[in-house]
Amino acid sequence: MKKVNKSKYIKEKRELLGMTQNEFASLLDLKNNGERTIGGWERGEHEPSEAKWEQIKKIKTKVPFRHLSKKAVQFKFIDLFAGIGGIRLPFQELGGECVFTSEWDKFSQKVYATNFGHLPSGDITKVIAQDIPDHDILLGGFPCQAFSQAGLKKGFNDSRGTMFFEIQRLLAEKRPKAFLLENVKQLKGHDKGRTLNHILETLEGTNEQQVPDDIPMSEEARNALSAKLRYQVFYKVLRARDFGVPQNRERIFIVGFDTDYFGESIDFEEIFSFPNPPMNATRLGDILEDSSKLDPKYTLSDKLWNGHLRRKEEHKEKGNGFGYSLFTEDSPYTSTLSARYYKDGSEILISQSQLKKNPRKLTPRECARLQGFPESFVIDAVSDGQAYKQFGNSVCVPVIRAVAKQMLAAMKTAEELKKSKKVLKLKPKKYRKQIELFA
């Protein structure tokens, strides 16, 4: 067998991916002097270990969602707290070019790079705002654990909750024409509405409250708090199953348009609205694989299944509805897929009674379908456990697509109005009642 020229192979694979040596080192999780190590491999000065060599060989060079040609680009956007790129997908397919991405989780970075040929930057708190390229739209599914039902609902007292202030500092520095933010439905009611109220007023530039020094955030984010944003802001809770996906997933979406760019005369209440869901009937079986052909590892062991049955009965005796949730092919939709699904799959179990087997977990591909990801999206760059976490943390792509279309249509109309200098009749501004958040 002909011996492989490893140095040539590594260099060609890196270049096919369109990555720098530093990015390729990050993809391989090389800690110290990673760029120098890659350079040494490519020059033939030394070779990777057998484990690293196997890892390199497994990296796919066929990237399914590379950028459009420069000629086809209609707008530029950045993708913050990007996860595996669920928010990016629709904006890219609608003519956008992603000019910057941030995601700290190394496993999500791998999946993102595999699908987009672009390795995200890491911790956004360490990125200087001025270094980020100019863009038209900021996208951010900022961390939701601090506000979620599954989490402890600490909100701004949790460092994950204060990631909103990183978004605020980037908006203050770069002033994109528009933004889309996504979070869990519970954000709407968190701290009796105070948290959402503060976020909205910050984005509108109407907030007068001071953020206490003990709220954790980067120094640049704290310095940016004095900058006044002037966005026209809209928010709404949308549900995945209303958009043709068999999952009862509810998320809040916050959209804003920059008054300083578009002008005072353009009232987005007249030209923007959230999408009307098609409300088509859904059926879980439409996204399921054939249970009879699946690896037995997805079927619950007798021990795990009996544990689920016991806990369900215990909760029933206590008078609550906690416990596993069992679905069939004919179920119209499932409960919400969460990042904890990798543990035991209890929130969504698939009946296999027709096969006389214990219920099974969803496969990673089924999780991808449950979030509306395309079949060409590569999911095997990481383990099943990591894939479950990633899809549980991700977004429902068809919902994002519907919102993106409405945003882009409104921006196009606003640009035309701005160019024609046509004035829309402004309605009196309805400001929310100021609520003390940090009292």
C-alpha cells in the first residue's frame, strides 16, 4: 500500500476547508502553540500522534453550507452565541453573508465548521467590538439557561444571563440596521416581567436605570452601558408546531430596527409584523426513522425503563404530572427537546410496542428533523451525546426562516421609503411602564 504523505495531506485538507493554521489547530483542540504544531506537520518536521492523525482523517472537506458567491450577497450579518448555526442557515439562504461568528463550546464549533467551513471565534466577552466587521444584521440566541424553566431562573444574577449586555455593547459600537434575538419563553415572565422590560428599554434607549457593579459582565460591556441605542423593538412568542414542525417548542423573538439609520419618519409598526404561522397539521411519524432498522443502543434498557415507570408512578401519587413522556408515530407533536436529552431521553420517548420492545430515544438525525434542519446538515462530527445537547440548545429553523423573511421585507420597504423620502404617519409611541429591576 502506498504510504500517505501526511504533511501534504494535512495542508491540502486545511486549505480545502478554507482555514488558517490557527483555526485548524482549534478544530483539532490543540491547546498551546497549536498554529506552530500545524506548521510543523505541514513542513514535515514532525508528525501528529496516531490519535490526532485519525482525527484529521475523519474531518470532512465537503462543506454543505459554504457562503454564496460574493455577487449573490445582499446583506451581511454576524452570528453570536451561534451554537451549530440554526439561526445562520435561513439568513444565509436568503442572501446573507456571515462575516463573524462567536461560539465558545468546542464541540459546537466542530459541527459549525463542518457545515459552514467557518470556525467560530470563542468567548465573546474577549472579543473587542471594534474588531468585528461591519454588518447589517446582528443575530443572537443568547444563553437561555438563566431564564429557562429547566434552569434556576437566576437571570441577570447569572453570568449566562448577562450575555445580553455583550449584545448591547456590540450594538452600541457597530450600530447594525437590525437585529434578531432569541430566548426561552420564560424570559417574558422572568422576575415579573422586569428582566424583559429592562432588555427592551435598553434596546430602545429609554432605560434610565443603573446596572449595579456586582452584576457580572466584561469591562467593555460595562463601559458601553452609557451608550444610548435607538431601535424600534418588537417581540413575540412563537411556537414551532405552528410552523410545520412536530414539536411543542415556544421561544420569544425580539426584533429591532435602527431609528438612527432609517430615520424618525419610518414607523416599523406600519411595515413589520411577525409571521402568521401556517398552522398545518403535524405528525411525529413524518420525521421518524424506521425503528426496526435502528441500532439497539437507542432502545432503553430494562433497568432504565423500569426506573422511568417507577418515578412516573411516584409523581402520580404526589399529584403532579412529572415523569417521562411517551409518543407514537401518530402523535401530532412532541414536548420540547432540551439540552438534557442526552441523559435519559425522558421528555421524548418513542413507543416500540409494535416491535414488543421498550421505548427508545430519538436518534440525532430525528432531533435535527425535530428542529427543522435540512437532511444535508452534517451531524456525526461529534458523539451522539454532544449532538443531543446541541440540538436541544438550538432553534427551530423554519420559525427563524419565517421571521427572517418578514425582517428582510420590512428592511427593503424601509430602504425604499428612505430613498424616496416618503414619510409614514407616525403613531404616538407606547412606552412600557418603568419597572425597577435592580431594586
